[in-house]
Amino acid sequence: MLFSTATGYALRALAAMPEDGSYSLAKDLASNLELPGPYLAKILQSLAQEGMLHSVRGPRGGFRLARPAHHITVGEVVGVMDGMESMSGCVMGFVNCEGREKPCPLHTAWQEVKNHLEQTMATVTIRDLQLVDLRNETGAPWLRSLERRASAAARPVVRGLARES
């Protein structure tokens, strides 16, 4: 997987948040998404500290989106959880590959892939992810359906998901 486990969980949890402004408990989200509760709670707290979620303590509390789902991009979430620097550097692990007279054999191709991925993550939103059943592990039928419904910007991400399934 390209992203950390925490980022994957964050994206799934954000996509599962109701858009009606109601609050969701971390334990309910964890149960619905079949994720570890304490770990997800820490992730949600991090997202709240970064302003992506509002959180309220107490019996009527929980977490909710701080902005509409179509205003939160996958790139923002990756930046908060992993940092965009997680995609920087040489894909082969060489130090200062870009500054070398002769960069590694994958340098040019990786730059193109990375640039395309960053552009795509800047346009794909949590709303796009809400169109996917993120609990479905079989992949094929819902991915084909999603690819037909996905915006042009989201299609490369959907195709990438299909390859991982």
C-alpha cells in the first residue's frame, strides 16, 4: 500500500462520516468499519487537531466533518497523516538522486508518477471516497461501478485500487 495504515484508516473514517452534521462516536465508526477502536480514536483526534474534524466530548459528542466532504481532498489527509515528504526522495533510496549527474534509472519515471499522483490527490475528495463501499474487500464489482461513476480526476485512483484488489 502506498500510504500508511493510519492514513488508510483516516480516509475510511472520513468517508464514513455523515454529512448531515451529526456526530459519530469513534467506537461506532471503528465497529462499522471493522477497525481497531483505540487506534482509530487517536487518528480522529489528530484529524480534529488539524481542523478536519470537530470533536465534542460527552454523551452527545463524537466527531463530525469540519467542512463538507467535497472540500476535503485526499492530498490534505495524506499531508496531515503521513506528510507529503513521504513521497519525496529517490524511489530506490539513493541520497540526493535528483542532484546527481546521472540519477537512478527510475528517477524520471518516478517523478512523472509522483507528479500525477499529487495532482490527482489534490482533486479527489472525501466525497469521491463516499461513493465507494470501503468495507468491501472483494473489489471487482464495486470498482467497476465506481469507475463508471467517478469523475475524470478520480479514475486513476480507482484504477489503482482495482490493481490492489
